Amino acid sequence: MAAATKLSDYRDQLFKGSQGDLEKKLVNSTTLYVGNLSFYTREYQIHELFGKCGDIRRIVMGLDRFKKTPCGFCFVEYYDRDDAQNAIRYINATKLDDRVIRTDWDAGFEEGRQYGRGKSGGQVRDEFRKDYDAGRGGYGKMFGTMESI
């Protein structure tokens, strides 16, 4: 593994284990967390972009826990760690659907992690967003409309 790619800035807040346990999983992981996606980005678009870095084992789209609609993140699992590392190196901070996406190492997808953890079912970060973001469903769920800001 090349030393150029550091371990993850992203941390699954519900990870069961110590920071050391997490780091051990990250060192061998072939799974990426992809964030800041548009709610309108589809799996085939993710596959087309991330497939440029290598063969993809699977893509798991993040879903609103209640509506089961996309909520702005996904997991991309590669067969090979070097391919995942190339995706971080070359795709992180690029644009997809007019949004700057971020990629980071993930300890590995487990069933249930595909659902948003916010109170409204989506991502927590979208609960508190005060600005209008058409690609992520408008205003944050806690604010709803411009009048309530």
C-alpha cells in the first residue's frame, strides 16, 4: 500500500470498536464512503465514474430511512484495494451532478448503514442546513422554508 493515501477522515459514529480496531479495518478496506451526492444522482452514474478506477464489487446507495429515496451518499466497494485507493486519489473533490463529492475510506459496509440517521430519515447534516440546496432537497429539515430562518 502506498503511503500517499492517509486513513479516513470519515468515521462511522456507530462503529463498534476502538479507534485502533477501526484503523486496522481501514488499512485493508476496499470500501469507500462517498458523500455530498445529489439526491438525484443514480447508481449507474456512480458506476460509470468510479469504474474508471477499477472493477467494482458493488455500490450501495444511501437511502432515506422512511421514504427509501436517495439521500446523498453511497458506499463503493472494489475488488482490489489499489483500485479503491486510485478512486480516492483521482475522484475525491471532483464534480458529479454539479456537486463536489468526497470520497473516504470506510471500514466496510454492513446491512443497515445504507439508511440516513437523521430524525427525518435522511442524513444528519441535512437536518441543520440553513441554505437552499436544490440538489439535496431544498432547505434543511429543521428549517423547512425561508420564512423560518
